[in-house]
Amino acid sequence: MSSEAVEQLTLSSSLGGYDTVAAGLKDTGTAPPSLSELWQQLSLQFPTGDVKYGVKAFKMTFTRAKDAPQETGLLLVPLSIFFWEKFPLLSLQHPTQVERQYSPSQWNFHDNELTIHIAYLISASGWIVSLPDYPGMGDNYEVHPYCMSSLGLSVAMMVKADVDQSKWPFWFKLPWDGRTFLMGFSEGGYATMAAAKEIQSNFPELNLVAATTLDGPYSLSVTMHDVMLTADKSFLAPYFLPYTIAGYGAGYPNISELQFGNAIISDPAGFSTQLYKMLDGSYTSAEIAGFIQQAPNYSGPISITSQEFQLALNSVGSTVNQALVQNDGYNGWQPAKKLPLQMFHCPKDDLVPIGNANNAAAAWSGLPNVGLKTFDCDNTLGSYHAGAMLPGYANGIGWLESKAGQGAAGSAASHESTR
């Protein structure tokens, strides 16, 4: 396994980080590791116990509703020599992903967020791992519902399909022990919170035991609303705003200010049309960001939006802001007493501020089963948000294993946040 291959891994481009490892190495002057060295380093990050199982991958298909288009995902199943051995199921929700080729079901080793690598390590240590692509990714060509509560139904329906024995050949029985767990980072953290609400409310048969959310944008109407308005030209992931507008425009077709052609500037001619096309899964985050930043008088993501959209975003009680409130991760529900929900967040996060977790914690204050812990991160991958990914996952899987009774809670340093 060559160092050249590692240099082309795009570890964090969709998280505001470097496009490739090579780009980061150019800044730091560091020699690249080989793929085997990278794998070893990655495995040391995770308190998953012994990596002792082979893993079988299955591409899954399902629908979230009767007339909805088919969705896809990947299921990883540990292989045991003991036919009676059973494993818990972890639904792992990936971060913001703008490239279809890196959807989990595509099983692309150059996955730009290491989702496949992380999931494989977790599965090889004794977990069934479910990886939904989300609508708009994988084989699905809908508009992606970016940070919308409907993501929770997609996650739940994939897990339901995973464990439905009638969908498997008669000779295969999924070695599921009857317990479901949830974890996700960034948009995946939001999707995890939405899925926890959905499963708790409508899918008790999935037996949700615990959920952990990592640096997610749960506070759309407050914290991320402020980011939409104030992020300047140095903001490393400007594509988040048009991505949000596209998803919400499709989800709320009656809100005119959210329709892409109304919300995005029309000058220069064709700008909004081309930008919308670039959100179809075939462009990199760097290409999207580069196009956005070439807009006339670009001063931050909000500067590519229309006065109509900006007025709505600045108006308390507007239908645009009502839509954001409706999709806050903590809106309209509380984790049941029997459901532990642990948030982890890096206070330095420069793209998804910790106010997201603070607001969720405040909404659920007094619930002993809800917690928030902070951890340290750096910006060596290009942004603090990208740098939070691996330590976030390490904290999350360590906590989940403590709840599953599979091993030590992990050694990743964290401490209770002050609120």
C-alpha cells in the first residue's frame, strides 16, 4: 500500500478541510504515511477492543414511504465462527457529503470522510453497522433534505430493512442481538438526533438503547441561523447555505423565499442555475466553494442570496424562520427516560459552533439521561470542524461501548461542559 494513495485521500474536504492529504502535507511539510500506517494510526484512535471479526458488506435498498423513491445504504456484518453469536446494530450517520461517489453504498476506499474505514473498524470489533446514504445520494436522485428532520425517517427505515428477516435469503439470518444504537458526526449528528426522535416515536420494535451525537447543527433557528447571517469570506464551507436552501426549498415548496431561483442571486446571469446544478452530487466541495467565491462582491455565504431571502431570514416569525424552528433537532420531543442521549462537541468548532449543543442541552435541561461533554480538537486537517471528526468518533464509540457492555468506555479525554 503506497504513500501516493494516501496523498489522494480527501479526508475532510466536505468539512471545510483540505481537498486532499497532499494539500495538507504541502502546508505542513510532513511526509505522508503509507496506507498501512494510516490504518494503524486510525485503529489506535478507537477504543473498540480487539479487531477480531471478518466483515461482510451488503448494499441495502429500501423506501421511507410507500410512494417514495428507493434509497440505498451499506450494511456491514461481523462474521463469527460461532453461529449463535449475536451483535448489536449501530446506525452510523455520515457528515455532510456533496459527492455521490463517496456515499457509503458505493464502498469507495477514498471516502473523503473516512466513514467506510471507521465503520469497518467498528464492525470488525463486534458491531453490525448500518450506513444510510440519505436521500439525494447513493442511487437516489432526490434533492438532499439537508439538515431536515425527515432524515430521521430514512435512517429508521434503513434499520428496519436491515433487521427484516423476510428481506434476506432463507439461508442467511442477520446475527442481530435485538438492540439498536445511533451515532453520527456533523450532519450525521443532526440525522442521529432526528432518528432518535423518529425511532422512539414510531419504531419501538427497533429497541433503541442509546444515541450519541457529535458536533451536529441541532440549533438551526438560533446558532446556525446566526452562522448564515454572519459567516464571512473566510468561512471554509460556504456551500452549506445553498445546500440548505436547496433542501428546504424542496421540502417547503409553498415558501417562495426558499425556492432556489428566488433565494440565490440572479446576477451574473445563470449563477443560481449553475450553482443548483453543482449540488447534484457530481461536484466536489472545493469546486462548489470556488464557484460561490467568484460571485461579484463576495463577502460570505449570505452575499450570494437575494434581498428577498435575507429579509425573510432577518424577520422574526417569517415562514423561513418557522421552517428552521420546525427542524431544530430538539424541537417537539424529549428523549425518554430509558434512552440515554450523549452529545459530544469541540468548543473550538469553527463551522458548527458549540451553541448548537448548548441550546439542545438547555432545551432538555433537567433530563438526567441527556448529557453534553466537550473535547479538544485542532485544525491540522484544515478546519477545527474537520479536526473534531476523529476525536469525536473516538469519544462516541467509547461511550456507546460502555452502554452496550462490550468493553471499556474508552480513553479519549473529555470533560463535562459548563452550561
